[in-house]
Amino acid sequence: PALGALDRSQAKVLTIDTMNPTVKKVEYAVRGPIVQRAVELERELSQGVKKPFAEVIKANIGDAHAMGQQPITFFRQVLALCSYPELLNDSTFPEDAKSRARRILQSCGGNSLGSYSASQGIESVRQDVARYIERRDGGVPCAPDNIYLTTGASDGIVTMLKLLVCGEGATRTGVMISIPQYPLYSAALAELGAVQVNYYLNEEKCWSLDISELQRSVDEARTHCNPRALCIINPGNPTGQVQSRQCIEDVIRFAAKERLFLMADEVYQDNVYADGCQFHSFKKVLFEMGPEYSSTVELASFHSTSKCYMGECGFRGGYMEIINMDNEVKAQLTKLVSVRLCPPVPGQALMDLVVNPPQPGEPSYDNFIKERTATLSVLAEKAKLTEQVLNTVEGIRCNPVQGAMYSFPRISIPEKAVKEANGQQPDMFYCMRLLEETGICLVPGSGFGQKDGTYHFRMTILPPTDKLKILLDKVKEFHHKFTQKYS
Amino acid sequence: PALGALDRSQAKVLTIDTMNPTVKKVEYAVRGPIVQRAVELERELSQGVKKPFAEVIKANIGDAHAMGQQPITFFRQVLALCSYPELLNDSTFPEDAKSRARRILQSCGGNSLGSYSASQGIESVRQDVARYIERRDGGVPCAPDNIYLTTGASDGIVTMLKLLVCGEGATRTGVMISIPQYPLYSAALAELGAVQVNYYLNEEKCWSLDISELQRSVDEARTHCNPRALCIINPGNPTGQVQSRQCIEDVIRFAAKERLFLMADEVYQDNVYADGCQFHSFKKVLFEMGPEYSSTVELASFHSTSKCYMGECGFRGGYMEIINMDNEVKAQLTKLVSVRLCPPVPGQALMDLVVNPPQPGEPSYDNFIKERTATLSVLAEKAKLTEQVLNTVEGIRCNPVQGAMYSFPRISIPEKAVKEANGQQPDMFYCMRLLEETGICLVPGSGFGQKDGTYHFRMTILPPTDKLKILLDKVKEFHHKFTQKYS
């Protein structure tokens, strides 16, 4: 008992053995060990430690402003006006920025960004989102009541998954996600204790989605869980493909037939670069398929202020639209989001500007178009550059970056390197060597999922063109040396 | 099979019967049915529908700016400068605001609020938080590495609870919360499937905390779950009490003896009004108790930008400090928060200003002190006014509002009214009648928990003094009529 008392008083209440086991299963490679090491290396460099490189170049995360992308002037003017309304008397601010700021402030309690909004989001912002969706989708109606503003898209996705999870054992909810996937999905499913049901994108066909593979996946899943939702990321993260209209129609038919709740992650909807590719929203295609589908298929679609030409990740703005959701469930959703009070109001204001930007004839219109076009055309160039350079490297093969902000090339890793990795994922070993030798920070494909025996990395196309060229050259040189060393 | 097929195609995938059962158990009264009805009434009034009142007065939520409280000028100047750095060239902004803005922007990727921060929060902000805590606690050391910036305090609280939950059946994690409580706690515990373990505050002793009641509660809980954490709200929400130093010491001793992880919700740390009352942080008291406690007791403390003299709820800024957390658990915590990328960066910037406000000698100092003092003294007056007026009403008895922003008076509800409520909570019935007859929106005590057979409501002291007087008079008149009607 004496020793017992000692043990008892020394051990922590909360230890790795007594903490929530589902949290332990969570993994998130985009900010995993490679990135932690990159931060350490930056610190060492700043302390004067000698390295084989002069700077760390981070291409691990879709963080546009951190890579030098400039914010849209109009958006930031309105945010400044909303933050400090004294500026409404400042004649240097354009009138359209002031009128937007006034409208936003009038929708805020006490005319202040510092008030809580309704938990579903500011009503006028939801109205603007609904009108934006109607314009985007060629007039398909959208009700503001079906819009929920969120803390970035991640928040909406996790909330929807949370609603869907139930059952135990063989009836536990399964959620179908693409492989490769964005690891928010696997992390959320692990935390919720849902069953992750993988379907594989077809790398040989430019990461397209085959319905036969969806069928294989759901059939197999039915033997051990209850698949209830199908998640699609379009344009694709980490794979950069843009789905064809036909493919979306097929997916919707499949979801209807198999009775799956559709979740469409469409945060890269303005990031489409390749000739012949176009963004089609799931909502629009659904409604074009007629009432048999449009009045039955349950769909949640997600958007955000963090990507596209805005790249305003730090504001954590976003929205989701829900379609054909059962009314009782919707009431539960509204209740659930009320516990967290509201999404950040500056992010809601920013979301409003994204869906309601300067219009022709307004003083800020020309500059807005100029800035947006410049950002998107530079991204398109960098998408092409990335594909071209990587495909010149023997042992690297990469699909076109049709959209989004990432390339996910396949890399050959020699057998000897796989052994040397010594239990570590071989592409983790590869990326860690790359980081230590060149200062380039990428994320191993294993963090996103890939077919067994294949290896990839994800890199963003966001570094400024000159740095992106350096990065691509260094990857080329490194891959060559790495292959030689282990051959 | 024909009918079966029809059923199958008509039923939704996600229904109230097939959704996550833990979500259904969540309740959050602060934005519950009373508040929904208040919003409807406001709409009806604006449409010209006749009501027995001209306006709805909301005293249901601690939303200071919505009630007319003005933001601190300096904070908003810095936020405007950070949002639109062109303003750094504007000579009308004071130099100290500019230097704060520059420092914040230098800590942001690409010098932009639009970049993701580290998931734990911007490093320089965490350093400023640590220095603030050291000043507040008379020099007790604080490591920036123990600070996690959060999306409001709610986010930190839910994250900590999430880490703590494990086990099944009789070994399931129990979490001790005060009754009355702030319903974020019960909502989070319901969602996480943890066991809510109630301990009752002593209304007769000004809502103080008795250790004997903690003991009763934990002993009883041990018969059916594994109590592992003890949550304290100080100053109290909804009850407005301020804990004595002695009481905090006793709680810490109790937590050590019973091996409970301490969670201290200290978001009202600057809201202390009553003579003889003073805020003592759990951290400071813990360290004053010597290494036997300070090196062993696990503590998480929460703060936010939403309350005190700032009232900046919409920005969703906050932090938590963790003390004596196991290193492996801390690594898991860091991983967990990385999935959501980062707290909103404008909220982080605002948190930085709260912990590092203008200093003596800086150009904004005098005005900052003037604004802060004005806000806090008006709150102190309203705290007193609320207590005084309510205690003149026969059938209402209210403790002094020593701190925070709420009064939680006990109300007599006649037996006949209890019957008339017809299964509804009697204080819900009371508050709904109050709303319909007077336009005043309060939250029934049943939404926070109370001793069986007692009834209360929570009201904020935030309405402007003239409106608060109207509100109190109307409550007085209503209570009188209500009592007569049902006697």
C-alpha cells in the first residue's frame, strides 16, 4: 500500500494510456513530423547553424499568403473599415468598399464585428451566399436557410460527418473517401470512430474517378459496416484533377442507387487551369438531372475563403450548403452549431465579400478583376511549370495539375532505399532526406493514402515562380542523386 | 418488394432515427427555444404586428457589443492596420498602434493575417500571453510552449474534455461540473459521451463552493463512472460569484487528493465588482501552495477575448494554459489541434492586444485606461442595480453579482403555474410568458441546472443602464402579475 500510494500520487491523471483512444488514432500529415523538422531547421538556420541550403522552402500546405500571394485590396479595405468604422469618414477609401462595410456592420449586433452572430451565420451574408450560388449554377434556386457559415471548410465537413455517425460493429457508419485524400477526412473519421471506406482514384487516367471502383468499394464495405456517405473533393486535393460533368452525374446516380449522403468539397472551385476543364458544382448537375434526383439526393457542399484567388486561410471563413436534408436533422444541426456560438465574424464578413465582390461600374471593379486575374494566371503558369519540370525527371511521373493547388507526382524509390527506411514509410524517408539535404519541405504520399507499393509526394504550386523553379530543380537533382545512391 | 423499393427510395439517408444519437442529447439553452421565439417576435414587430411591447430586449447572452458596449479604440485601430497594412502610412493612426500592428504582421507568414498560423497559435502572441500571465500571477513563471491559442474559450474547453474521455460503462470518464453550470459543459459532455457529474453550488452562501459537496459528488460518481476532471468557472457563470483564495486552495487540495484534472474557466477574470472580492487565478494559488502541489496537479486554464472590458465575442479569440500535462499527451494535443489548422488569426491578434495593451508613456495609454475604466465601472453599477431592484420583488431573491456578467435570481413559481406548465419546465413556462408579454428575453434556470424544485432565470447585466432599468421594472411588474394570476 505504501508503494501504491506513492505510485498513485506520482502518476498523472491524464497519460498516453488513459487518454481518449480515438484521439491517438488521428493523423494529419500536412502538419506532421516533416513540417515540425522544417520549423526546427529554420530555427537552426536563423541561429547560424550551417546547412547545405540557405533557406527552407515550404510547399507542404496550401497557404497562399505565406508564399507571397497578395490579398485582394478591396477585401482588405472593407475588413479595415469594419474593424475600425471611424475610417468610414476617410475619403481615401472607395465608396463601394464603404457601402459594403456599412451593409455588413448593419447586420451585426450593435453594428460591431465584436458581437456574436446567429450561430448559422449572419443573415445578410447567407443571403449573399445564396445569390452567389444561384449565379454560379445558372439560376438553380438556393435558399439562405440552407446555408451555414463555418469556421473554414474543415469545420463544416467535421460537423456533417458528426451528424452521420451512428451504430456499432457491423452497422457502424462507413464514410467513403477517395485515396489519395485530404487527411482532414481520415482524421475526423478516426476521431469520430467511423469506418473509413477507401475508393481509389485512377492515377493512370489523370486521377479520375471510376464508378466501378466506387461499386467495388461500397460492396466490400457492406460486409463489415454501413456505408452512408460519399465524400468527393473536386477540384482534387492532393491530386489536382477536375471532374467532368459526366463523372459528376455518374457519381450522383451511384449515390442515389446506393443511398449515400453526398459530401462535395468544392473549396477549389475557382482554381481550374487546364484547357477543356471546367468546374461543375454537384448542386448544379444534381438539379439538371431532374426531380427524380434533385428532390431526393442529400448533398452538402463546402466552400471557403482560404483557397481560389483569395487565399485568406487565416480568417477561417467558409460556408456549407445543405440540400434535401431532413427537417428534423436540420434542426439538430442548427442546435449543434449553436453550442460553439458562431463562426468568426471577420471570416463571415470576408466570405460575404467573396460571394459579393465589386460589380461592373463600381469604383473598385477594375482593380479587383486585375488582381484576381493576375493571381489566377500566375497559378495556372505554375501548375504547368510544375508538371513540365517534374515530368523531365526519370523516376518521377506526374499528372497535369488541372486545378486546385497541388501536384501529387509518383516517385520511384529503389528497393535499397525502401530497406534503408527501416519500417518508416519509404516516401517519408524520401521526403525527410529531401528536407535535410535541400531545405525543401513536401508531404509524403503516405500521409494522403496511395496504392500499396506506390510512392508519391504532395507539393503545392504556391511558391513564387522564381522559388518554385529553384524548388523543382532541387527536387530533380535530389531525385537523381537519391536514385543513384540506392541503386 | 415494390413497396419496399418505394420506401427505400423515399426515406432519407440521414433521419432523426439514423443520426448520431449523442448529438441528439446535446442541449444549449443560451440559444434555445426562448431565443428563437425572441427572434421571431423581432421579425413580427418589424413587420408591424401589434405586440404588448415596442421592442425585444435580449438579456440572454453575454454579447456586450450587441448591447451597445463600445470596443476599445486601440484594439480596433491595430486590427484595421493589420487588415489593411497600407494604413501604416496614415499619419492619423497613433505610433503605438502601428508598432503593435507591425509586430503582429511580422509574426504572420508573408506578413499577412490571411496566412495560417502555427496550429498552437502565433509564437509571438504566445510569448505575450505568457508574460501577461506572469505579471498577473505575481511572477509565477509561464512558458509560451504551454499556451495554446483557441477559437474562443469554448474551443479550448471542448478540446481538453476530448482528451480526457475514455473507458466504457463503469469506467467511463466522469467530469465534475458545477450546478448551475454554463451549458457548453453539459453539451460537450453529451456529445463526447462522457458522464456528467454534478456538484451543487451553495445558493444560500452566495453560490459558494463547499468541499463537502465536492466530496459527496465524487464519492457518488465513483459508484458508476470514473471521475477524472473537475471544472470550475470563476468568476461564475451563470451565478456571478467570485471564489475566495481559501476556496481555491481547498479545491486544489481536493483535486490532488481525489486525482482530478482541474479545468479552470477564468474568462471573466477582469469582471470583478464587489467590494472585498478579488480574482485569484488557479495557477497562482497552485504555485503558492508549494511544489507538493505545483509540480503535480494538472491544470488547464481558459481565457478569451469575448468578456471582461473587451467583449469582442465575434473575433473568437482565446487561449488555454496547460500545467503539468504529461509530455506525450501534450504531443497528442498539438497533433489534434493541427487538424483544424489554426485558430482565426484576427482573433489571435486581438488576444495579443488584450495581453499586451498600451503601456504608460505610449500615446494610446490614457485613452485605453479611460475606455477600460468606463466600461468596467458601468458594469459594476449595473451589477449593483440588478441585485438591488430584483431583491425588492416579493418572490425573487438574488445573490450579489460579485463578478462576471450575470444574475441568477431564484424565483417563486406558484403551484398552479407549475401545473399550467403542463410538463414544460416551470421556469421555461415563466420565461416564455415573460417574453410574450413584455418582450424581455431571459434564459430559464433549467437550462443551467438547479436544485430540484427551485426555479431561476439567468439575465445578463449588459443592456445599457436605461434599458436595464426598463427591463428590471418590467420583470418586477410581470412577476407580480404572474404570481397573482396563478395564486
